[in-house]
Amino acid sequence: MRMPEPVTLFGRHVRLEPMHADHEPGLQDAAADGELWRLRVTSVPEPEQTAIYIANALMGQQDGIMLPFVVRLNSTGKLIGSTRYHDILPDVDRLEIGYTWYARSMQRTAVNTESKLLLMTHAFEALGCAVVGLRTDNFNFASQRAIERLGARKDGVIRHSARRRDGTVRDTVMYSIVAGEWPEVKAQLQWQLERPRC
């Protein structure tokens, strides 16, 4: 597996751009659409914590364990959220996709499907990953459904694994897609993006 490096990934609806400090106002605006930081099961930064959120993501990039992106809507040019590669493990050809959130008005649209298609295509086809993992809070049922719609398989639950922002400790639901499954998963994601909407 090649080590992920900053790259812009282009889709029909969105483009994923390498995160940098100048994205702070746009990410604040995106998070304000629905006051997403109030959800206890997400990693969305509070407005006054956005600079720290970005700095931590970039520190993870510098340490070689993360590659953060902002998500920009092509039709308006506005930032609408964030996502990243994380837990990058080149020695076993594995990385995870996570820290994903979108402005409330962009949820339940083509944005998440296309963003994941872009990230997974790059991971499997450009970087040579053997497996892409995804994880979420055990009480984030919307995220679990979204991950399952992508075609990921549930690996299991890690009990008592991470502290939430409210101080409680969550169980983490783990999912993955392996390289042999990718062609079918890719075809399904492309169909989801192209199918007629009722």
C-alpha cells in the first residue's frame, strides 16, 4: 500500500480537498447548519473549537496516521462537511474512513455516497489497500445504516472503547470492506448515484 498523500478527489456532486487552516470559517458554517456539535455521538467541532479540530487533524496528518479532507459542494462552492482517512496502517495495507460529517441540509442526499465512492476508489485503486475500515458509535444508528448501505460488513463491536464529548464511554461498531469485495461495492455505489429518484 502506498502512503496516502494530500490529493483533491473530484466527483459530480462534491470534491474532497486537503484540509487546511483557512477552512475554519467554512467548516464553522457547515456545522452550524443543524448545530451538529450538539449531537453526542458525532465528532463535529463546536464553533469555538474548529481551529483546534483542524490543528489536531493536521497533526495526525503530520504523524502519518490521518489524511483529512473538507467536502465542497460543486454546485455552490460551499464547504459542507469533513471526512478523513485515519488509523493508516501501511504494514497491513489498511486504513479507515471516518470523522465524517455533513451540514444537516446535505444529509440524505448523494453527498455521502459520492464522498465514500471517491475515498474508497482512491484507497483501493490508487493506494492499493487490502481493507478499508469504518467505525461508529453504538448509538449512532443513522451512521450504522449509512455504513451498511455502502456495502460494508459488520466486523463486531469493541466494548467500552472511546470517550464521548459528554464524558460517557461508548462501544464502537466496526465495519470493513476488503479488496475482493470492492468491485461489487463500487458497482452498487455507482448505481445508487445514477438510479432514478422517485
